[in-house]
Amino acid sequence: MTDAVNKIEQPRGPTRRDFLYICTGMATLVGAASFLWPFIDSMQPSADVAAMASVEVDISLIEPGQRITIKWRGKPVFVVYRTDAMLAQAREDDGNPALIDPATDSERAPRPEWLIMVGVCTHLGCIPLGQKDSDPRGPYGGWFCPCHGSIYDASGRVRKGPAPRNLPIPPYAFLDDHRIRIG
Ligand code: FES
């Protein structure tokens, strides 16, 4: 009985060897952190990139019917001030079962006269034509991708592939009636 009791390991405090292990572990962690820091730090956006995370656009000088392109995070963003006729055309196919990527125009443009989209084809990333009056726009009055022939309608919805999805809507907000912030 006495032997059995004596064989039970008693909890012990940290020994000198434990202390050395702990010190070694901490040194390794500190070493790893200082080794990783340049990489972690290089992943932080630089000040100029952070500044481009959002852009403000003065829309007060855009004429009805005009399409302008601004740059946001290195991508073109199409801003269109739509007339009633353009709006009517954009809404014409709301609910059309043939839409490749179904969406209503009001889902894509909550403030209907303004259509704001990333101007990058969802197939392989070309920039669709249609921003200039002289550009080909396809049969739906929208945009035409010259790379492989995708066609987008007046709401930026893809109507003919190979593009699989509509032109994306970036995050944006109206700061007032004359300014929008994108990003
Ligand atoms: S990149 Fe636009 S259709 Fe291929």
C-alpha cells in the first residue's frame, strides 16, 4: 500500500529543464514572427492603393444619355446616365426566361437613371465596347465584347455568351445628388 502510494506521480513544479524548453519555445516564436513580419507587412496595402480603394465621382456634369468610364482599383467602371428611352429598353426584358444570368434592371440600378457597373467582361476579362457612341453595342443597346463576341444589354445583363454572368455591380453609394463614391 505504501509502495503503491509512493509510485503515484506527484505534481511537480517547473524544473530547470522545463524552463530551458519554455525559453527555447519563446525564442522560436519570436524568431518566426520576426522572420514572417516582412511578408505580413508587405501584404498591407500601401497608402496609394488604400486611397484607390474608393473613388468619388462628380456626376453633375454628365449629360443624360452619356456614358463615362472611370478607374477604380485598376478596373474600368462604366457610369451611365440613362434617359427614359434607355431605361425602357433596359426594363424591357425584366423577367425574360431566356436571360443567362437573371436579374431585373431595378436590382442592378436602384437609382434607375444611374447604371454603374465594372466594365470587365465576365468571360475572360476583356473590356466590352459600347461606351463611345461610335462603338458597336449589339442588338440590345448595351455593350459588345470584341474578344469572343459576348453581348450585354442596356442593363449590363449578358444576353449572348460565352460570358456566363452580367457585368458586375461594384459597391457604391450616392453621397448627394452630385457625387457618388465607388468602393
Ligand atoms: S472576354 Fe469577353 S467574350 Fe471572351
